[in-house]
Amino acid sequence: MTWFEVDVVDEVFGLTPDEVAGVLRTAALAPSLHNTQPWRFRVAHDRVELHADPDRALPATDPEGRELRLSCGAALFNLRLGLRARGIRPLVTLLPGSDAPGALAVVRWGGHRDADEEARGLIGAVPKRRSNRKPFHDVPVPATHRYALVRAAERERSWLHAVADRDERARLRNLVARAHHIQSQDPRVRAELASWTGPRTTDGVPPASGGVRPAPQDEWALRDFHAAERPPGKDYESDPLVVVLCSFQDGPLGDLQAGQALQRVLLTGTTLGLSASFMSQAIEVPQVRHDLRRSLGGMVVPQAVLRIGFGSPVPASPRRDVADLLLAPAAARS
């Protein structure tokens, strides 16, 4: 442990250093673009601050930092669950401004509250959730499961739009393909992907987590995470559930709300035996995202495109050590 971890962590909300480290490990199990894990935490006696880690931004792939904030929102939801697991009710302030300079969120003590049945289910799902880039089984997602996912997004002030209409599905598929083509022509995007994938990466997407290599017959444009070649007959499912997670407002606040909704949706899916992976290209290219928003009616802001289904087990992606996630306390900054 570093000196500030010993001196500060043991005072937070009455939790021991090991308990606080456990809460932060739970937070760090959130999903992120290329598994960059772009979050850090500042711990004080009365709060935990969530900050973005600019060293892990992807300016070519995510030029506006939307997915960075989305990932941090997902980590914030896990942080909330980690506290709930220890009987603490978290009080969250998003974009606190001068109260916590540079922070995306501040979590304070909100009293004692035991986790209810739903929260316990989500807490148990945190270490089981994976981004599953492998082909799913050709089994439809039941309507009851879809409703549960929609409700999960609503609980976090966001909207989950299931793409069911054939024409709408074709439009979205074309938007994803268009964005994928634009990015594939950008050497900066290709360089970012290469730096966070493959056998040499230490905490990005290793080959075991990369799914299978894309092939011409694939319905959706998928990224090549330098995984193993596809075994014969291992094509992607013909009809996955495709959803678009949306916020009700644009900008950093909407990104953070959507990130929390994203993680609640993913964990809810995990409790139902579902797997998910991202088709992020249509969000990352500004003009394509604009066209996607217009196709959704213009009243909501698309934040993530997900492919959901029943999948086979996949290994966990590597995670950063808790000590690497900690920022020095404010009094120690120079």
C-alpha cells in the first residue's frame, strides 16, 4: 500500500482499509472501451471521489470523451453496489464542480441500509459479468428478459431501445458498417486498437477475451481484437438482440447517467444468464451518431449499442491494482 492508502482509506465511512480496497476493486470491474479502465479515485474521511484518468483516454476512437465518461459512470454504479454490499447507503453528486475540483462524481455517507434482494443479485453479478465477443447461441432472448433490461435502464434515468423492426435493424446495421469503415481508414484509430489488444497488452483486451476473428459473412461489422482464427462452423448468431442505450440529455451529465444505466443493464442481464458485447463504432463517429440519433426520433441521445444473447463462458479481462487507481488526497497535492 502507498502512504496515502494507509493514512486515508481506514477512515472512510467507518470501513477498514481492506473493506475500502474491496469496494474499489468492485468499482474497477466495470466495462470500458478496449478495457482501458479510465478511472481513478480520491479517498477522504467523508467521501470517495471518482475522476477520469486522462492517460487512458482514446482521443482518436473516442474524440469527445463520451465513452470515457460512460465507463466512469459504470464504475460509479459498481462503487455504489460495493458500498451497498457493506450496508452503506451512498449519496452521489454528479459533476460536483468546486466542491471536488476535476471530479466526475462524489459519493458520501448516506446512512446504513442493508442491500435488498435486487441489490444482492446485482452485487453477485459484478464479478461474473464479461464482455462476451464470441458468437452467441441461436436462441432468442425472451420478452420477459427484454422487459427486465428496459426497466433496469429506466431505474437509472435512461432509456433502452430494442431494435426489433426489420427496416430499423437494417438501418442500424448500415450505420455501424459505415462508422466501422470510417474508423478502419483512420491510422490513429487503428493504432489505438493495436496498442490495447493482442498478446502484448497487459491490461487491455488479450486474445482470450477478443472473441473470434471477423469474417466476410458476418451480419454486423465487428472489430478485430486480434483473437484466434475462427473454428469451422463458428459463425455469429443470425438474430441477436440489439439494443441502443440512450440518455435523455446530451453532455457529461447524460454520459454519466447512461454509464450507470449501462452497468445496471449489463448486470441485470448477467443475473438472467445473458451475455453482451459492444458495437461502439456508431457512437464514436460524430456524424454517424448524429444520424443514429435522428433515426431514433431526435429526442434521446444514443450512448451505446449492444449485442445481447446467450453465450458460452469467457475469461475475465485483466484489471489494474487498487493502488494504481488511487489519487493522493487533496492535502497532499502539490
